Amino acid sequence: MFLSLVDSFLFPVVCICCQQPWSYLCPSCKLLLTIHPEICPYSHKYSSWFRVHLDERSNKDNYLDWCIVAFRYDAIMKRLISTFKYYHRHHLVTFVAWQLALHIRTNQHLQACNHQNTLISRIPSHRWRKYFVKWYNQSEILAYQVWLELWLTCAPLTKKHKHTTAQARLTKEERTTNLLGSFSLSDDHLILKNKTHLLLIDDVTTTGSTLHTLASLIKEQFPHLCIRWVVVARNW
Ligand SMILES: [Zn+2]
């Protein structure tokens, strides 16, 4: 109780957009968030429930089956995502995770998902980045919160053993080589044997190359798996 009072004194709860007190995102600013249109992430054409168009998938040798994006990456969303680094702003993470869970619950193609056939996982970060640079892995925090909302099985599945340059800073050609040999399956990946759906949770993505690399690594071992990428926003 005392620590909580000190915390609220040092870090007063105000809206990240309009600075109104009592919540990290006030009801008025929540209404300004823009829902992302249902499109294929590669062709950018309308696609019901965010399914990747089959012709696009075969053309690009893509292993993702669906790409569910909750919001447009506008100014509010950009600020919201950047505040994830302050983990004590827990209500904000909870709100975003709740939105992702809502997208999963209401997607008619995910109605058959349950704790027996579906697994939630996060995008791994290298230990150096997690513990010494950023001090957190936002994908891990989100995946955990989504798991709390949905009570599906949650496991790490993959690990990153090479510290790489941030993908957004590289050219298209550099991005494809930057991640080579960076990821591997973790010890608990065998849990996928009995699963048919995988939901990879992330906050925001620009290039999609990390997701593509992870999906190809997983599908090599588990080709039967339907992999869905669930992100808060996509920065086109
Ligand atoms: Zn506000």
C-alpha cells in the first residue's frame, strides 16, 4: 500500500495523449484509436479476417497463414507502444492485451481454438538486448497478458542466440541476411506436436521479416501447424 502510494506520487497516472489524470489512456483518447482494416499483409488488398492471400503466400515463400492487426500505427498508437518500456504502467499493457484477446475471440476462424489445440508464443529477444539494453521484451509481456485473458497454453518455443541490428534500420537486402542463423527452437518446442494453431504475439512490426523467419523455422518441423501473427499495429 505504502509502495503503491509512493509509486503514484513519483509516477502520477495521466493519459499519455491529453495528460488528463486517473488513467494511462482516457476514454476520449481511446475513441481516437483507429481499427486496422482487414487486409492481406502482402497484397494490401481486402482479405476477410486478415487471411494471407494464398497466391501471395506461394509467390513469396511465406509461412504465415494469417496476420491479424488490431490498430493503425498512428501518432497515439506510436506513443502507446513506446510507453510499454515503463512496465509499471501495467494498465496500458492490460488494455492493449485485452484488445488483442478481443480480436482473437471474435475472429470466426479462431472459434475452434482451445487450450488443447492452440498455443500462444512471443517473439524472442537476445539476452543482451533483454537484460542490458531494453530491460524487457514487449512481445513477452503482451503474450503473457493475452494468455491471462484467454487461458490458452503459452510457451516460449523459440530463442534468439545472436544479437542483431534492428531490422528497421536496414535495407531490404540487409534485412534478409541480418537474421540468418539468429533463431532456434527452444527445448519446449515439442509441445507443438499436439497443437494445430499457433498465435505469435507482438506489439508492432515494420518489415515482417522476423515473423517470416520464425514461422519458417517452426513450419520446417511442424508443417501441419496454422501460424497466425497477432500484432497491436503494423507500421507500413
Ligand atoms: Zn486522453
